[in-house]
Amino acid sequence: GGTLSQRPGTLAVVEYQALYRRYRPQSFEDVIGQTHITTTLAREVADGHVAHAYLFAGPRGTGKTTTARILAKALNCEKRNPDGSPDNTCGSCIAITEGSSLDVMELDAASHNSVEDIRDMRVSVSTVASAASGRRVFILDEAHMLSKAAGNALLKTLEEPPPHVHFVLATTEPYKLLDTIRSRSQRFDFHSVPIESLAAHLSKIADLEGFKTEPAALVAVARHAGGSVRDSLSLLEQVAALGDGVVDLTGVGRALGLADAEAFEVLMAAVTEQDARKGLELVARLASQGVDLRRFVSESVGFFRGVFLAHYAPNLAEVADEPAEVLELWRKAASRLPAGEVVRAVDLLGDALVKLREGREERLMLELAMIKLTRPETSVDPAAMLSRLDRLERLAKQPAGAQAAPVTAPTPQPSQDRSASDQAVPAQSESSGPEEPEEVPVAASEPEPAPEPSTEELARPLVGEPSEPPPPATVTMEAFREIWPGLFGGLRELLGARRWALFRETEPGGVEGSALIIHVRHDFHLASLKSDPAVAAVVATKAGDLLGGSVSVQFRAADGDPAGSTAATGPEPATVGNDDEEIPDKDTMAESTSDPTDPFKLIADELGGIEIEEYDN
């Protein structure tokens, strides 16, 4: 391979070579993105302070082996430049470039990793260089593949080689090398090449090849290469072959199976607006265009990662190696989607990516992830519940004028967006008057100003409700007892530690129509549940999901006293407790209790303790 300037002559005399071989750097200044390494090596060569062993570590395609060859040429160059770079015109440089030099030996540690291979190399170490002042350079690629015995056999030679011998160990996984090998080498860490530098390099090579390119297409190729020069040149060659010498965004998407930038804007809109239809249509469009769905999921994880960074990193350009238009898209998305929703999206898409790598059906897994993203009510995990509550809080914080919407709730047509039905439901709840909270008018000509939402309204999962509330469920005591284990166990994480400590002292009490009567064993727990209507709201919502209809919940004392009851419904508003009822203090409760609580019995019930009688010896 030759330098960039030697490209025309190369085509005339040799058979076709891949771009990454034809344009392999031949001097230190040709290596892109690794100035911190090439400058140091050139200075060491110029000053004559070259180490006996080097360790080049870094991602694939960043120039480790290429830099090792350039170092070998610089050490053996007959007409070396004053700055330490080889001139690439002397016989030694030409022989090393062509791979015919006897002074440079390249070994692949993946296939030469035994003790016998290391012994053969130690025999070659004692051989003198071909020139009087020449140096022998051993380049050991994929050095982490050396076995432990082979690494130990290399130690002595690596530590004290002859003066004319130098070792260069290249690896992508330096932590797998023996500590004793790393300590005997001068280590250089190669970095992934920045996207802008890589795109500029691709533009230069495309001009030499006569390709017609678009800057955005080169940026897309560079981003997809992940900082690898070799991968980017291979992708450029593939796209140019598909487009007959034309490299544009359409060709990049077709060749690599990539989604366009508009797809991520649609994805963001679907998640923000809770529009499942829009998300599923996006999946269908990508599948029809032949987009690699697994790659799209992976890139979506990267997209939401960028949105998360936009939430917490004011210096976004310094922490993310992306073009300005991508950073602006991240900031725009961050202004519309809360950080909690972003983290939930990353988790859901990450789980979907794991399933895709296990061989699951790609489109189905992506559609399920899209449904969970746009319909939190379809998921029973705590993160989904928090997402729904967070959306309610954001709706509640809006000005009253912004919340006021037409209260008339027409039957939605199949073509209606999900966002329209979501907006109609809060308007119905807000239009109900304070005097008759249990009757919700479906339509009103002049809606009243929306009142401040109460605790139970914040706890009620309005997100994702249909435009009309479901009918009250017909409940029997048998059905109540059947769902009780699932209801009891499913509320542990939803209620939290404090509220769960109160609710755990309950049991099924009875059924009155669509009202579930729950008995509370202790007066203190009953009073606390009455003072916290959010508990009844969450219980009613969960029970309604299990029973398939709207239900109300009433907490009563274990003796069945209906005076101390509190009720809440799931999908439709209802009065929770009596606002005029005064909660008795502990003294009043103690005086009114006919059967005072035995402290020993309370400890036994709460902590599972037993009473032990003490006998005198």
C-alpha cells in the first residue's frame, strides 16, 4: 500500500485492494486521531531514546499495527527526517512497506500462542539485523491471546532483549495480559477517532477515488464506524459500490440498514404524546424499508442516552462526540420528556435489545417495546406507575386555562390520535362540581374552571384511560377472595413502605354491589387509612384492573362499623372519606375503645413474638 499521494500509480500497476489497505498511513503524520502517540514516538526516534518494548492498546481499527510498522521503518530508515519520521524512499522503507523486510517480524498471537512459538521467536531474537546499524522489530498482534505459559516464557527476553531488538505488543484487551508483561512495556493507549476527524478523512479519500459525496452521508458513515478508521473505509467502499460512486444518505441507509433522522423524531413524538398508533406505524414503515430493526433498537438506546445527557450535562458538546444538529435534537427532546421517562425508555429498549440478541422475533419485540413506551398502563412494574403519576403531575401544574378543554366526549373514531382521547378524560374529571362528586356529567355546555387536583386524583392512573369510563364491575365475595392474593401482593411496591405497613393489617370484609369492603384490624391503622385517601385510590385502581371494571373501596373497622369508612373508585371520581369528619386523637381513641389493646398481643401480631414466662429457680 502507498500513501494518499501514490494512489493513481498504485491503481495502474497492482490489482485491486481494499481502501483501508490502499490508503494505509506510511508516516507518523498520516495517522489520524492519535497525535499524542505519534508525536511522542517520533521524538523518541529523533532523540535516540527508543524503548525496548512497547504496548499499543486500544479499539480495533485505530492504527495500532500501522503505527508499529511506521516505528519499525523509522528505526531502520537510511534517510530519516530530522523529526524522526521515515522518508519512505530508501530500500529499507520500501521493503517494510511491501512486507519483505527481514528486520520486521509480525506474529499473530492468536495462532502463535504456545511456548514452542515463543521459543522459536527467542531464537530469532539473537539474529543480527540485515544492515550494520539496523534494528529488528517484533510486532506481536493480538497479544492478549498469549497463554499464561507463553507469556511467562516471553518475560526474560522482553525485559532484557539485545540492544538491536525492539518489541511492539498490540492488543484490544490489555487487561488480559500478565501484569509482569505490562510492567516491562511502555504503554500507549489509542483512542477512537472523533467523528469530525473521521468524516474529514473519508472526504479526502472520496475525492481521490472520484466519489460524489454528501457531508451528512460521510458523517453517518463515520458515526456508524464507531471511531474505527478501518471500519469507516470499508463502509464507504460498500456504500459507493451500491450507489455507483455516489455516497448519499439514501445510499447509506440502504447499504447499512440504518433509519433516517426523521425516524427518531417520530419515535420521540410517539413517546411524548403517548401515541401507540404512531409508534406502531413507525415500526411498520421501518420494516417495509428493510431497516435493520436490531440496529434501530441499538441506535434508539443511544438516542435516549443523548437525551438523558442533555438533561444533566450543560456542556453537552464536551461530553458527546456528535455533530451540532444531533446535539440540538437531543436538547429539543429533553425539553419535552422528563428524565424519568428517558431512563425508562433506555431500560425498555435495552431489555428488547437483549431479547433480540437471543434470537427473538425482531418486529414483535420492537412492537412490544413500543407499546410499553407509549402505554404505561400496559405494564405493571413500578416504573410504569411512576410514569403515569409523573404525567398527571405535569398536567396538574399546567395553568387552568391550559387544562380547560371541551368537556364533550364524542366516541373516538379509529383514526383519532391517542393524545386527543387522553386530553378528554382529565377534562371530564375537572368539570365535575364539588357538591356531587360521584356523578360525572359526560357533556356540559359551559365548563367551570378546573379545581386544584386532590391527592386521589393524582394517584388515579388517568393516563391511557378510554374516552368513556368502564362500567362498574359486578363483584361477588368469591371473586373478591380470589383476587385478594394478587391484589395484596401487587400493592407492596405501589404503596411504599409506610402505607404498606398500614394496609397489611387488612382483610376482605364483604361486597356491596361494586364496593369492596376491606376490614382493618386496628383503630390506629383505620384512622391512618382514612386520613390518606391515596391508598384507597390506588387499591381501587388495582382491584378494578383485576376484576375488569370500576370498583370502589371502603375501609371499615373489623367489627363492621360503617361509620368509619372511606371509599374511592378506580377510573371514575368518587369521594374518599368525609372531609368534615374529625380524626380523633390518641387520647379520645383510648377512651372510646372498649377493648384496650394488649401490648403483648400487639407485639406478637406485628413482630411474630411469643411470650415467655419467667420462673424463679
